[in-house]
Amino acid sequence: MTAVVAAICGVYGLVIGSFLNVVIWRVPRKESIVSPSSHCPACDTPISPRDNIPVVSWLLLRRHCRTCGEHISFRYPFIELLTAALFAAVGVRFAHSWALPAYLVLAAGLVALSAIDLELYILPNRIIYPLGFIGAPLLLFASAIESDWSAFVRAIAAAAIAFAFFLVVHLVSPRGMGFGDVRLSFVLGLFLGWLGWGELAGGLFFGFLYGAVVGVVLIAVKIRGRRQQIPFGPFLAAGAMTFVLFGVQILHAYHPVAH
């Protein structure tokens, strides 16, 4: 059953990944994600259904627009494959939980936010707010079905704690952490807190750890300077997803008596 759920989620992830490419391109430019239909950003020619099949169309078109020949970035199939892989992993993790839809939404939102932050150094409210507004009711629904109201209460408390902590960090060092990261921390706290306090602490800690390690490496190889900004959103997303997917195993390895 778990394998079936994972396979279905993976296929669904390919489709959602294709949609996320639209979101990643249009949201920072304040364009509608609904209309017009998908089109080539170079020549504005609408993309036909046969050229809009995730990954496959990119390969068949040999990475170029059918109409104008403009190069199609590898980012498009990468986002589709990444989303499919994350959806499949979430399917394995929550195959027997009513929280599955909530964490699929989280994975999709974090992929879009990470891609935008890496490119433009922003975390759009048009993604963060819907992620929270959709995720909270889904987690509430899961708590109700599974008769575990303490999980939702913990999620709300964790979201508030994460927001307060990141707000203090932002006020102390506004150049080191933007307010978009503070907003995102509330959402991450909500999803991590629903799983447990250990997942909350571990997910946020790993976000800082990933950011510190990658930052040091980039500075060491002189790709980035000490004063240059490094987007923090992708590291927070990576830390959160690490503990969403593997938090139980990590916490058990760290403190086997606790689990």
C-alpha cells in the first residue's frame, strides 16, 4: 500500500512540478498564475499540450522552443523531478496518515519558495500566506480524523515560538535575515510542530546548519564574499523537509530512549 501511495504521489508531483514552474516565473513578476495559459517567455507562443508533458517534452524538444528555438532552461525538468521525488518521499512517510495532503502542500510550496529565493532573494507573500492558510485547515482536519487534538495545539504553539525566535534574530541582524524568512518560520513551525517538539527544534537547527555550512564553502571557494547576501529560505526549507521525512529516525538515533 505504501508503494502504491508513493507512486501515485510521485506522478502527481510531476504534474504539480510543471505548475510550479509557472508559479516560479509569474509570482515574482506579479502576473496571474491562471491566465494566460502557458507560453514561451521569449516569443509568447502558447505551449501546446504535447509540448507541456513534464520532463518528456523538454527531452523531445531538445531543450528548445518549437516555435522560436529559444533555449529552455534545465530548471524546468529539474523542478518537475524534484517535486516528484519529494511527493513520493512524503507519500512513503505519510502513507497511513490523514496529514498526507498537508505535507504535499508544504513540499510544493517550499520548492517554489526556494527556487524564487535562489534567483531573486525574495520569499513572496503570495506563496507564504496561502501555504499557511491551506496547511492549517488540513492539519486541523488530520488532527480531527486521527483524534489527536494535541498535535494541532502543539502546531499553533510551535508556529508562534518559531515566529518569535526568528523575529528576534531579524531585529538583531536585519541584514542577516529578511522578514520573509520570519514569515516562513511561522509556516515551518506549524508543520514541524504538528509532528513534535523534536522535529521543530531539529528542523530549524538543520536549516541554520545547512546555511552555515554552504555559506562557509561558498566563501572558501570565493563564489561569494563575506558581505554578500546568501538566500536563507532554501536552507530553512531543506532543514524542515529533512525532519518532516526523516525526523523520527534522526531523533531516535540521537536519543533512542525517547522513541
